[in-house]
Amino acid sequence: MAGDEEVRALGAMPCCSPRLALIIPTLREASNIRPLLLRVRAALDRCDVAYEVIVVDDESRDGIDQAVAEIAGEDPRIRLIVRRGEHGLAGAVMRGWAETDAELLAVMDADLQHPPEVLPRLLAELEAGADLVVGSRYAQGGDLRGWKPLRHFVSRMAVWMTLPVQRAGRRARDPMSGFFMVRRACIEGVPLQRSGFKILLEILACGEIRSVAEVPFTFGRRYAGASKANLRVAFDYLVLLVRLYRQKGRTPLRVEPDLAHAALESSQEAVGS
Ligand SMILES: Nc1nc2c(ncn2[C@@H]2O[C@H](COP(=O)(O)OP(=O)(O)O)[C@@H](O)[C@H]2O)c(=O)[nH]1
Ligand SMILES: [Mg+2]
């Protein structure tokens, strides 16, 4: 729980303990939340799992409470938590996880860039034994729709910089994805940074993860509204990366040869050569 912040919760705790909790962090996403929640519910209702969905909003004041209330009123598995005086995607996700006892924890964005129809495949990987499953834009079959080559290249470079801090044998091709599921037991007690966007990378570097699976998906276009990614997000990413490098006791220049080779290949792919 976050200190003495004022919190407004909408919706009731579900009657039976959910096994899966999906957290959806939101900042000015009122136009997206209804279509998203309807698609999430349709996707998860097809799975044999007790679940809940927790929307964690940072005082957007854009009508998201009414939009969630319309659905939560008829479905107690859906809840809204409004954080007051706090911002940050990672902190919002951690707040949602702290509000549930579910054994399986999931995250996705609110803007429909993460297709809810992929959720059953993510869950299936956890059920099959993976500790962490990543909705992946870079796994075979994944895609980034409409990205220009330069943006692709920068993204690939950002992934490459993470390779030394990821653990051998448990690396993800898309460690910056905001679409993933993890077993609670693998992150319990692990101190995670509350600022920034890249909670998955920290989990890969610091969590008690024994196996990682990736499920490819196409990262679509934002349905409505504007991206919240900005220079601050890039700065927080670099701060996180430096901390993880320090923890590992490595420097970015000491990249293992096999990783350098993999990065070279992926950057060539990215620029289409
Ligand atoms: N609660 C909360 N959610 C946030 C914050 N920043 C971003 N988000 C949400 O995090 C998700 C990803 O943000 P988005 O702007 O789509 O990032 P992009 O896909 O990298 O452009 C969206 O659901 C945002 O509404 C924040 O400070 N607080
Ligand atoms: Mg987005």
C-alpha cells in the first residue's frame, strides 16, 4: 500500500479469490477503457481461470471512473483504484499488484496496442510451467505496425543495451514490453523501481525467474488519446539501466561476443539491410 495517499476504489472485491489479476495502468485513457475492458472480459472468459481486472488510474479526471463503473457495476471482477498525488507507470502497476492476492500477475496497456485476445495464450504459457511470459513484438511472428526504420533501430539498440543485465538462459527478446504475466512468487520481496515504464526489465534482471516464454503479437496503433512516453521516460530507463549494470558489476562495453553478434544481426534486420 502506498503511504498516506488518498485512494478511491470503485467496485467490490470479487467473492472468490482470483487466481489471475490483470493490472491496467491508466493516465487519460477514458476513451479507450470501455472497448478494452469488454475485449479483455471476452478473452479471459474463454479461459478456465478465476480472474480480476484492476485499473489503476493517476487522477486523470477524464471520466474514467464513470466508464469503469458502467462495467464494474455488473461485474465485480473489475475494479478501479485512483491514486492521488502519485504518478508513474511502474508504481501504478505495483500498486495494483499490492491490492490483490492472486498468484498470477499480469499487466497490459489501456490503449489497445496490446490485443486482449492474446491473453489466453500468455496464460497458457504460465499454466504450462513458465515463470514469466512476455507478449513479444520481437519474437518470431511478432510485429511493430507502422514503425519507421529509425524508430525500429533505436528500439533494437535499447533492447541490445539490456542484454548484459538479463540472465543467461532467461533472456527475453522484448524486455521492454508492457504486456506480460508473472508468478507472484517470483517477484515477492524483490525491490522494484516505482518510477519509469520498464518494470519487465527489472523483473528479468532481479526476479527469481527460472523460465521465460514469449508469445508473439502485433503491437498495433493506439486506439485513442496520446502516448505518455516522453523524455522523462527515456531518462528513467537510463537510470534503471545504469543501476542494473552496477548491480551486475558489468559495464556496457563488456558485452559477451555472442550477444554482440545477436545485436548486430537484429540491428541489420531493423534497418532492413
Ligand atoms: N497510472 C498510470 N498509468 C500510466 C502512466 N503513464 C503511462 N501510463 C499508462 O501506461 C500505458 C502505456 O503508456 P503509453 O502512453 O501507451 O506508452 P507507449 O505505448 O510507450 O506510447 C497506458 O495505459 C498509459 O495510460 C502513469 O504515470 N500512471
Ligand atoms: Mg501505448
